[in-house]
Amino acid sequence: MVTVDDVKRLREETGAGVMDAKRALDEAGGDFNKAKELLRERGIAAAAKRAERSTGQGVVEAYIHGGGRIGALVEVNCETDFVARTDAFRTLARDIAMQVAAMNPAALTPEDVPGDLPGEAKDHALLTQTFIKDGSRSIQDLVQDVIAQTGENIRVARFSRFELGGA
């Protein structure tokens, strides 16, 4: 039996609508984690449909770390300025800037990573790197989650990292 508290909790954790959360819990037979995964899969499918939409709004987010010795700038785009002002979008941009400062990715996607770097290209690409705050997720997973939450296409346009004394 699905309770109102279950639906509320699922909504809070996923950003899904009331009916979507209830449907997912019903389909999962009340299993919270399974319902969460169902919503995540649906969000990814919905995100794929939105991928062609224009992203002309967004933010440039800065993150400074290490007593001012390392800094990062990222440009994260979305479809409307309304979404660009939401907490979820701003948090995403901040987390991505923090990731860039901490992990120093070589490129945005694995296809863009220079071939002379050691290891796998996915480890050097921002979108496929493991998120520093949650080792079970990639940066692309974070982006997909916010796409599902906001209903808009979101993309990381570019980034830059600076380190005191770096080349």
C-alpha cells in the first residue's frame, strides 16, 4: 500500500510530480528504491527527447578552492532564465565548478580527450567523471537529474580551471 508520506518523500528526493511519484511507487509495488530508479530512467528518456532544444540561457558559475590557489569557471546552459534562477540549476552549476576545480578534466566529453593522456578517456572527460560528492554517479547523471526535475534541456557548454603557478 502506497502512503501519502511515501509519495511526499519520493517527490522530495527526485523532484517528480505527485502523480509521477505515485505511479512509480504503484509500479514498484511500494519499493521506494525501485520507484526512484523508475523515475530516474524516465527522466533519462525524457532528457533524450529534449536534447535537441536550444539552450540560450544559463549561468557562468565560479568556484575558488584551496585558499584562493585553485579556481574554476563553468558555463551551464538551459532553455529559460526561469530555470537558470532555480536552486536545482544553481546547485548543479556549483557542483560542476567544484568538480572542475578538484578533478581538472581535460575535456567535456571522452571524444574530445587528447589521445596521449594515460588511462581511459572517460576518466579525463568532465561529463563521464565520477562525481566527487557521490562516487556512484557521474556528472552526466547530475545533469540528467536536473533535466528531469526542471523539464528543460541543460548542457555544460564549457569550462576552465586555473591553478596558481600553473601553465
